[in-house]
Amino acid sequence: MLDFITWTADPAIFSIFSREIRWYGLFFAIGFLIGYQIEDKIFKHDKAPEGWVDKIFIYTIIATVIGARLGHCLFYGWDYYSQHPIEILKIWEGGLASHGGAIGIIIAILIYSKKVTHKNPLWAFDRLVIPTALVGALIRMGNLMNHEIYGHPTHLPWGFRFIENITAWRQGMEPIFSAPSHPTQIYEALCYFIIFLLLMYMYWKKNAGQRQGLIFGVFLVGVFFSRFCIEFLKNNQEEFEENMILNMGQLLSIPFVIFGIYLIIRALKQPIDTGAIIYKKH
């Protein structure tokens, strides 16, 4: 039996008028479509006014794309993008950071809560993060298809040999394979999917939506602590991280984990909010 997996997936599914349709974009879109359906059921269960779910969907998509792009440019490539600001707009060339996306969503939900729900933002966060965990899992599978964000060499039997010269290989050159490496994209995807199942269980079976901030807190701790741990196995994304004890992904994860722990403790100390699922339509 082989002691490694040679990964030769093409990042593109097909092309339309010279424009590639990529697995990454497809997984991203599928995640949002499924996420919308889940969110719609949650909002209907809570008897929220019509239109709230459509608006949170729009706010979230815009915030995710803008936040993830700016996060990549600011956290991982500021030396370059500060000198070439127009390049920030070229999102189709790649470069998204999940921490930036998370910050963008937080800002968007604060605005959404003020303008739409007129409720504590934790109400929206508790409901939004449930499908968000699933979207995160699908995005990491997109990273797998792109041969990117993988880990250190490993002797484990599930090590993947990724194509390092993916662009040149797609132009007809012979592939240059990495050493068998940790498929950290799969590790993260599995963690996020388990978190998604946990949050669904908490909301539908344990009525955790009545404890303001509890689901959001579990999401933050689960996702970003998983990310923090897996980063120890992952190759650094930028050269400046080589001399750091903790890389940028880990440093950015710590505040989210701390805030998540605070929300969990706070939620468990607060009385149950029985009004969280009772609304009258406007």
C-alpha cells in the first residue's frame, strides 16, 4: 500500500469564454447557498420578520469578500500592497484571509443589528455562525483543490504530495511535487464541519439560542482554537513568519479565542432569554 497520496487535482473545473470556473469559487458559492437555506429555517423558527434573512445574507457576503481581501493585504502582504494599492482590487488573482473575513463580518453584523433588527448584535451572531462553520469547511476544501495552505512533511500514510508549480503545470510543464505533507486543509475542514454539527445540535436540540452569545462563543473558541493548533503543522504563508514563535494566523486567532471564552462564561451566567425566539412581524 502506498504511504502517500499524489494529489493532481486541477483547480479549474472548466472554462467559459476563457474565464475559468474553479473549485474554490464553486465551494464558496455552494457554502453560501446552503448557508442561506439553513439561516432561513433558523429565522423562520425564531419567527423573525420577513426580509431579515435576505439582508443578513447580503451584509455577510459583502463583508466576507471585502474583509478577507483586506485582511490578506494588511496582515500578510502590506509591504507589497502599500506600494501597489491598486493591486488590492485584483481579488481574482487570489489572496484572502479568514481572520480578515471574520473581522469584516463582525463589523457588518454590528451595522446590520443597528439598522435592521434593532437588537443586541449577539442575537444575529448566534444565528449567523451556525452556517458560517459549514462555509469555512467548504472553503478549506477549495484550498485543497488549489494545492495551497498545506502542512509540513510527514511520514503518516495520509500525507499528500501537492504540485508546487501548479501554474506552470497547468500550462503544460512537468509537475514538481512536494514531499508527502500534512493535508492541513482537510484537518481544518473536518474541524469546522464538526463545529457546524455541534452548533446545529446546540440550537435545535438544546435551545442554545436562548442563551445570548453562547453559540457565538462556542463558534469562536472551536474555530480559532482549531486554527491555532493546526497552524503548528502548516507551512508559513509569508517569509516574515519564519522567525516568529507563533505565526500570523496564530497571533490573530488568540483574541478570537479569548473573546469566545468570555462570551461562553457570560452566557452561562445570564438568565435564559425566552424572548429570543418570539417575534411579531412588523
